[in-house]
Amino acid sequence: MTLLLGIRRSGKSSLVKVLMKEEKGIWLYLDLRKFESSAYISYKDIIQELEKSINTSLPERLKKVLAGVKGVNFAVVNVIFNWWKARIELAQILDKLSEIAEKEGERIIIIFNESQELRKLKGVNLLYPIAYAFDNLKVKFIFTSSEIGMVYDFLKLDKSDSPLYGRSYTEVNVPPFGKETSLEFLRKGFEEFKMKVEERELEDAVNTLGGIPGWLTYYGFNYIQEKDHVKALNKTVETAISLIKKEFNNFLKGREGAKERYKTIMTVCKNGCKWKEAKIALEAKEGVRIDDKRFTQLLNNLVKASFLIKEGEIYKPTDVLIEKAFS
């Protein structure tokens, strides 16, 4: 089991694509980003995503193996999960996938992209079939996440009552680029398009956008389109702010009662803050005393969701453009 962790737009998806291309195995990719704006997701949603991935990734002869699972049929060239006829058990599907792995002499690797969304799953505990596969089958799992604390909350690896308690795992962190790496990333990108961009413009872009590969790539795309540094940078920043606000609103779903508190904390901490400073500011705004434990929970939720990071005693945004989004 592997956890591939990094803040939003740090390059996790690109790394996964390289792995899928270069590493031997049968890869099933479930992209859970589509559920970011959902308050909850169902077991049916997950099974349907798995069905889609199986039909995309497996050849016809291997899909037929899955037809032995209750509720699963094979029609023309695809498997069909007849959800309306019978409950389809994930453990049985994993059994068949492991059978395929044995037969082919391959590994089955299932990737849950942005796996923190699985916290929203209602009506079933997905950890039991995952633990079963971990212990008994030739099926491996990769969980990617931009909300690092949230995926640990879902997997409960350190909780003694969790099905995954005590299981070994590898954590791979994908940090933002440093300044020199960011500059070289832009230089190489422009070289591929036979474009020479002034160093001062590259410096300005990196100083403004930080070392987030996603923003640097988008700036490069805009520069190629606009042929103008200022226009490209402004467009990148505007888009980034809009997207960050959308992601923050998604975070607030299910937390509407504390919405204003979260907004206040982010505004206070946009340039960095200490626990006490943020608490005093929030209490001053509301005119009431806030319980220490409750305030710490609010702050920790923002850290778990990777909007803030704690360095020493200071809480600050994980992305320099988050500061602009809360200005």
C-alpha cells in the first residue's frame, strides 16, 4: 500500500501517469476528483467508477473472468455491473482481479486518485475489503491525496479499531519545487517550444506563483498563447484565485455552521500566524470566548485539508496564491 501525498497541483497526477506507463502491471485508475463538490458519495458511485476503469484497462478476455461475480455480466466487449439486480461485493471483484493477476503473472494496482473523497462514502466501510485484499490477494493499492490529513483520517492506519491498523505502507511525498528547480522547469518548457523568455520574467513568475508545478505549467501555457508576460501572469493568478476559492467552498460543505470562522482564520493566517494570534482575532470578531479545544480543531481541519501548514509555531498557507485568495 502506497500513499502518494502532496498539496494541490504539486505533480502527483503526472507522477502517477509516468508510473502507469513505465512500471509493469495492470493498472486500474479511479479518479475521485469528480466528487469534490459532493457532500457525500455512495457505494454505487465507487463501484461504477471501478466498472469504468476495468472496461478501459482490461482486454476483453480478462473482463470475462469477472462475469463469475454475482451481479456482473459480460456484454459485447464490456463488463456490466447490474447494480439494480444484486448488491455487488467489492471483495468478490477483488478476488477475481487477483485471479487475473495470478493467471497473467502480473500485479493488479488500483489507484484511488484524491482518495480523501472516500471519507464522504456512506453506507459501507471500504476499509474491510481493502484490508482483505492487502492480506490475501495480489492486488496493490495507491492512494493519492492533496488533503494529507484527511486521507489519514479515512484510512485510520494508527487506530486500533481500524481494519488497516498495523498494515505496512509506504509514504511518498511530492513537495513543491524550490526556486532554482522552478526556473529550470520554465526554461526547459519554453525551450521545447523554441521560445526564449527573459530571465527577469521567469524570476517574476516564480516569485509570484511559487514552486507549484501546476501554476508554472499554466503560466507557460498562457505565455505561449498571449506572447506577453504580464498578461500571462495575470491570467494565471486570476484563474488560481478562482480555483482556490472554489476548492475552499468545497471544503466548507458539511461545515456551514463554522463557515465564517474558517474564513476568518484563513484571512488572519494568510501571511502566517501563531495559534494565539488567530484565536484572539477570531474572538475579537465574534465578541465571545471560544473554547481552546474547539479552536484547535478548526485550525487542524485547515491543516488536514492542506490549506495551511504548520512550521514551528507558525501556521501559513501551503501555496503562496492562497494568500491572494484571502486578501
